[in-house]
Amino acid sequence: MTKITMREAISQALWEEMEKDPSVFILGEEVGVWGGTYAVTKGFYDHFGADRVKDTPIAESVIVGAAIGAALTGVRPVAELMTINFAFSAMDHIVNQAAKLHYMFGGQFVLPLVIRVVSGGGRQLGATHSQTPDVVFAHFPGLKVVTPGTPEDAKGLLKTAIRSNDPVLFIEHATMYQVRGDVPEGDYTIPIGISKVQRTGKDVTIISYSKGLELSLLAADELAKDGIEAEVLDLRTLRPLDMEPVISSFKKTNRAVVIEEGWKSFGVGAEICARIYEEAFDYVDAPIKRVAQKEVPLPYNKNLEQSALPQVADIVAAVKEVL
Amino acid sequence: MADIVTMPKLGFDMKEGTLVRWVRHEGENVVKGDIVAEIETDKATVEVESGFGGVLRKILVEPGTVVPINAPIALIGSDDEDISIWMAENATSEIPTGHIESEKQIIAEKTGDSKKGASFPISSGVPARIRISPLARLLATERGIPLDKLEGSGPGGRIVRKDLDSNLATPVRQQASRIEEDLKVQPSKLRQIIRRRMVEAKQTIPHFYVTRFFDVKRLLDLRMQMNAALPESDKISINDLVVKATALSLREFPNLNSSLQGEFIVQFADVNIGVAVAVEGGLMTVVCRHADEKSIRTISNEIKQMVSRARSGKVRSEDIEGSTFSISNLGMYEVYEFIAIINPPETAILSLGSAFEEAIVENGTVKPGWRMRATISVDHRVSDGEEAARFMRSLAKYLEQPVRLLID
């Protein structure tokens, strides 16, 4: 195991897969000469050349549309969108084409496509560049939505996504590129669609993913000081959603809090709560709480922005409410 | 136009109800949801809520009247409303007293009492809504702890798991405090109904009894195998297996799956097994319909749900109606054997004892084994000892070679 950052983990996954498979290529805004807005593809252009690291016009529909076309011919494009907020410009390509082509053509085509996007607030980028609309994309059958919360998972899941013949939306969090974590040596993959217990406990189940995982683990540390043993569950993938570990954990703790950075209404928390109530009603000992972003466009002002985003203290408070 | 309160339909096979008592009187103000009357169906005594608010202008039926479902029983309107038009229009159609040729009606007429079906209170005696988490409710049901004996420590007084855990150390049932002086206890409504029905059954039905033991080693093994493959919530009980075995045997013995109705013995097409359930202050019989056609797991889950509803005071009328044969089981209390009183208008009831590990003599050698005893109580007007003994032999076929339960 070596400790590396999330940025390095994602970068390594891309690099190793491009070395391994010449049909893998990258396209996106400033991914080449500049090395990527978040410096994930720094050095790629010099090593792999302009044919495999393609700078595109500032037009997300072009990036995703071209990537879909390429994937249909059998190559493995990894498209980078500077932020998930810009994915809305490519919405038709993502949800009407990428998510459905395999189905619409009766299985004659596969779509080995990865779209990397940067999601989340907290960097004072204003209301239109700071959203966390992950759940919007998880709504559509046909699309896999992968949302890692640790460097190990990011690297293993991205490799699986690149090797997969299905379209995958790979969501990276804007404030997590510097997060460090242990990553196994050498080539490894992590299957898409498997939730994971990231910390064991017996008193309450905290369910989250991506940035929410980071906050949840910090909250669990806080709670431990009060003798509360929180189990922290990482969904890792929003679609397909693996509820089995969540239900098992809930049957043990009988209490849960769901954390997401996006808005609460119609969100991940709503989905998780509903499934727990459907599948484990007789194990419910207290109403499940949701911690999420305040229902406002995210403010630019630093203090206001932070007060609108879910915080560790909010999670601690929610856990104490359900206990 | 005044609003009309009608006789409610409280069970899928309810055709009529007897108006027992008016709780509210003419001229009184009534709020929507108020209890206005008590009715008795052939299975239960139930309170009738008003669906309307206003003044109870006119009571249309006297207490003691049998009223078909949906027939008007009262008028509710404003103080000064003229109800004479409605009264005039409906004067010719006398408030019906019920001529319904249902199976139950025939039974009632022939036995000379239309009110003595298996009556159980549904809404009366049920406490106000108890705040309790689903988990705590499940645990309380499993442990047989009455909910009204629990104190909730959760938000708003909600009973949660913790409250059950503290209760576990001292089960409520054993907490009955010592009585210092003689006490006159007013029996619950359920107790009164049981009293009436059991006196009727024991005095009018000539019972006879046949007891037999069953070698249940294989049955216990099968249950263990089944439960190893089932989640905690779906565990199968010995009782579930006996329900299935009894239902399958009854297919061969329609005469025991019957009801004496005057001059006729009605042999039922359906095999609906009633299972006696101890509830606070008495017992109820929940009904597993078509038990001969259902899988053991389905039988088990259905009974669990009905028992849970019965014990939490939420029993539905369909849960307790329509049994054709009953089973009473005291196996969980290390009971050797016992004999039950028939649950009228049925013909027979099976009483189950516990399974014991015993020394068994076989071909002159003693070996350890598992035996369970059961007694069938039968109405001698309908059947004889020989038939009952053959029924018990058929039951043995299923209980001793339980793989048959999975085939049939």
C-alpha cells in the first residue's frame, strides 16, 4: 500500500489503462497541452501524443457526442467534462443516446464510454458551477453512475469503468483531489455496483458516498468521543445501487442517517430511506434522518456557501437525534 | 338533505349486523368520527363511527334489530333541517330486518340464535394509538409483551427497542403484583364472549376425544433444515407444519371439515384452519384460508401477520372469520397433552402438546426419539371415534413422513 492523492489515483488509472490498451483515449476541454483543469491529465499529452489526448472546443455536446460516436466504432473514449454543471449542455447525448443506444439497437452495439465529471460545491464557484446533481443522472436506467469517496476506490472503479462495455458517468468531487489514502500496489480493479462498509459500528448506520463519505468518517470520529459507534456505509455507485450491505447494517443498528451533498428533495437520502422502509420496515427503531444541502442555489460568499453545504456537525446532530 | 348513517360492512363475508346499543341519542351533536352505536356481527362487536358531523336527528333502528349492510340506521343533519320528506319517501320501504340466505344465516336460524357466532371485539378495548417503532412492535409481539404495559423513552414517548430490552429482564406477564384483598373483576368484553360461547359449545355439543402420539424426529429435522435456509423473520414453527398437515388430512376427511347446520352436515369445500392465539384477556382464532393449497412458508407468514395484528389490537375481521377447523397449541409450554373445546359451529378441534425427547421401545429395544401428542375433540353428532382415529392416522402420515408436506 502507498498513500497517494485522489488526483494521483485517477491519473494512475487513466495512465495505466492507456498504456495497457491502445484503444483508450482522452478528450475534453484543456485536457491536453494544459493538462486538465484539475491537472488529472498532466503529462499525458507529452507521453501519449495529440491523437490520444484530444483538446476539444468548449462545447460539451460535442465532447460527449463525439465520444459516443467513437465508442460505437469500438474504441474506448474517456471524455472529461470540466464540471457536472456543464453536463446539462450534453444532457440529450448522455441520457437519450449514451444511456439508451445499447437498448435501442437491440444489443447490436455496446458503448464502452466513460464520462468523467467534476461535481460538488465548496470552492466558491457560484450557483451555476457548484452543484451536486449526481442523483439526476442516477435516475436513468442504462447509465452507470460511479461516485468514489477514496483514492483506492477511485482508481479501482475507474479502471473497471474504462474496461466496461457500458456507458459510465464517473463523478469526482471538486474538493477531494487532495484527499490522501492507501492504494494497493500494481494493477487492481473494483467492481461497479458494490457498496462498502468503510467503518464498522453498532449504534447507527451512516450512509453516504463521495464527499459525504469524508464528512461521515469525520463525524464518526466525533461520535466515538461520546461513545457512539457509527457504522459508515459508502455506496460507491449510485446506479446500480447495492442495498444489501445497507440493509444488513440497518438490521444490526436499526437507526440510520443518510448524507448527501446535493439537495434533499427527491435525493439519494429519499431513495435510501424508501428502500429501507420497504425492505426492513420491521427493523426501524427511529425515523431515518437525511442530511443534505439547504434548498437554495449555492451562494458564492464563503460563509454562506459553507452554511448551505452539509457539515460534520450536522451529521453528528442528526445521529444524536435518531439515537 | 340529511346525511344517512348506514350499517357498515366490516368483513368480506359480512351480510348483516345486529345493532346492540346506541351510544348517542337523538338531538345530540355528533362530530365526524364520533362513535354513535355498537353493532355485533357474527364474529365481533364493533363500534360504528359517524362519517358525518351534525345533529343526530333520527334513530331508525331499535337496539336488537338485525340490519343488512348498507341499510340506513340513523339520520344526521342540521338542527332545523326538515327530514320529514326523507322519512315519507322511505316510509314504505320498512327498515329491513334481513333475509339473507347465507351459510351463517342458516346456522343461526337452526341453532336458534343469530347473535352467537364467534364474537370478538375489534375496536372496543383497543387502546388509543400507541407510539412505537416498527422494530419495538415486532419484538413486543415476539416476546408476548402487551404494548400498553410499556413506557416509551423515545421522542414523544415512542416505545423503542431499548424499552423492550429493559423489559426483557422482568417479563410483564410475571409481574402481576400480589393481591392484598379480594377483588371483583369486571370481565373484558372478550372474556364475556368466550364465556358465552364456551358454555354453549360444551353444553350443546357432545364431545368425544381421540389422542395419539406422533414420532416427530423427522418433522423437527425438516424444520431445522428449512429454518437454516430462511431469514430470521421467516422462521417456520412446528405449528405451521401441523397446520399444513392438518389441512392436507382434512382433504381426505371432509366430514371433519364441516358444520352441523340443523338437519344437515355442511361439508366445506375450502379448508380454512383456525389457529387459537392467546391475546391479552383471552384468546382469538385467526384463520389461515385454503391452508391445504398454500406453501408452508406462506402459511407461516400469514399466521405471523395475523397473530401480530391480533395481539396489537389491529385484527381485521377477515383474519378471524371463516375457519372450518381449529387448532389449539400449548406446545411452547411443555404441555404433555390437553383437550380443547370445539369452536362452534365447527365439528372438530385439534389440541397439540409439546414434542418431548423420550425413550421409545421398538422391536424390543429402547432408543431415544421425539414424540408429540395431539388430541382431536369431535362433535359426536357428526362423526365417530373410528373416523377420528383414521384422521389421526392420516395426520401421522404427514407428521411422521413430513416430506409429504412438501409434495402435496
